[in-house]
Amino acid sequence: MKIARNTVVTLNYRAANPAGQVLDEGAEPLVYLHGGYGDLFADLEAALEGKSVGDTVKVNLLPEDAFGLYEKELVLEEPRDSFPERIEIGMQFELTNAEGDEETLYRVTSFDDDKVVLDGNHPLAGEALVFTCTVAEVRAASPAEVKRRQVLDLR
């Protein structure tokens, strides 16, 4: 079966930077619903169109085509006393914007006795990426998966 709209695709993958440093070894396969549902980077999904089990693709992605450009506005410095007593670098907090209509996931990047620095950027924001993927499985999506626009059977 070839990858086409409304197929469920399982990929073995590796993501590296252009210098070859591995950023994500892909310990777990990536499973997504193919067809422009936003589950995969658009350029990567386009490269996979028409591929079959065993095919490998390598796609170079600019930051804006991957996890986005790094936005300094998403780095916040907050008072330490606004956080739990026990805090660690890497902890995540979901914060709502001033309008109350959008939530962003922030990671703790540093802290001291007075302040906590939070970063709402994806850890790979601003990075160019080289994705190497091998198609491990392709199957027709169920009607329920198409309706919900997500994979339901992760096996």
C-alpha cells in the first residue's frame, strides 16, 4: 500500500541538525494520519506521499518549516514565590495569555531564590533539521480515525 490521504503511517525516524548531530534518535516510531491534518511537518508529509513500506526519505527543514523560529517574547521571568517550593529545570507549566484565550506550555530553564525563567519555545525552535524516515507500516485509516482526524489504534 502506498502512502496517500487517509492512510495511517508508521515511521522509524531520526532527526539531526545539518552538522549531523542527532537531536532525536526516534526511540519510538512515529505514527500519524496522512493527508494534511497537521500531524507532521508539511514538507516531510509531502515527501512521504506515494511511498511504501521500506522506502526511506531524507528531508531538510528550515526552522520556520519545523518547530518555528525562536521567539524571545516567549521567554518570561517570573517571581520565584509564584511557583511550588520544589522546582526543577525542565518542569513544565501551562500558562494562559492576558486575553485568556490561548494557553502555552512553558519549560523552566533556570531559577534562583528570586526568579524563575520560563521558555515557551519548543526546545528545537530556531533549529534547522534533517529528518531521515523509513516507512515501517501503511494501512487504511478507519472511518472513525478520518472523522476524528487522528490515529486511534496505536497498537
